[in-house]
Amino acid sequence: MARRIDPSTPAGTPETPQEWPFDSSLLTSLVRIVIEWSSLRTQGAIASDAGLAIDSSDVIVLFTLGRLGPQRPSQLAVHMKVTAPTVSKSIARLADSGMIRRVADPQDARSSVVVLTSLGSESAQRLFRQGDTMVNNLVHDWNPEDAATLTGLLERFADSMDASNRA
């Protein structure tokens, strides 16, 4: 079956599993999933489908704050794996939209932390629910046992990665 060409796919990006450089089919599949899920196109679609008019690059800020709670901008940059100026731009956009605000860091008044407002918290919850909906739509025609097996195997794999990263 022909694969639909995605205009947002950079030139030279492998389109089929055979074109990926890995010997491991598991690694190829995981990389494909991570790349697709974290793409600005997918993150923007999740935000749009959740009814949020935000920049696709700001989705991860709401996700991170919704998951981890208040963070210093430098902590956000580490979690997002981006530079401080990139985080600053996202913080400014989300603050202008009323979704986040800066407050004094309770541990160091010279610093600030970024916190979700009630609108931001509600927006983060909408993103979480839309992510669930997207995944459920992807496996809606799967045998329930297959979906449960995949879930169990991915949880086990994630636990192994966590343990390996702590070692």
C-alpha cells in the first residue's frame, strides 16, 4: 500500500521501516512512535482537537506543568530539552493567554517558578484527555487483548528504561 506523503516530513526522513538504520525492529518502531508523537504537527493536532488555540510548541509546557507542577524556567528547559530562550517564548505566549503565571520561588525569592492558572490547569487536563482519545482511536479496531498486551509490554519496557537510567 502506498504511504501518504506528509509535507511536514523533512526531506531525507525514512518513510518506511526498511529505510531506518537500525537492526532492531523494536527500536525502529519505538523511534517512529516517539518522532510522530512529539512532532509539532501531532502536538498541534492534539491541542486543536482539545479546542485549544495555542502554538504547537507550547503544548509540552502545559503538559510538563500539568504533570510535574510548578517549575523554574530552567527546569522546564531541561524537561523540554530546549534552550532557555525557547522556553521564555513559550512562557510569554502562555502567560499572555492567561494559562500560566510567574510567582516567586518559595525556596528562593530571587527566582521565579511558572505555575498553571486555573485556565492552564483545565487546558492541561484537556490535552491529557485528547491524548487518551487519540490513542484510543488508534487502537479502536484492535482486539482488546492485543491492546492490553501492548500496554503491559510498554509498561514493562518503560520500567526497564527507568531502572537503567537510575543505574
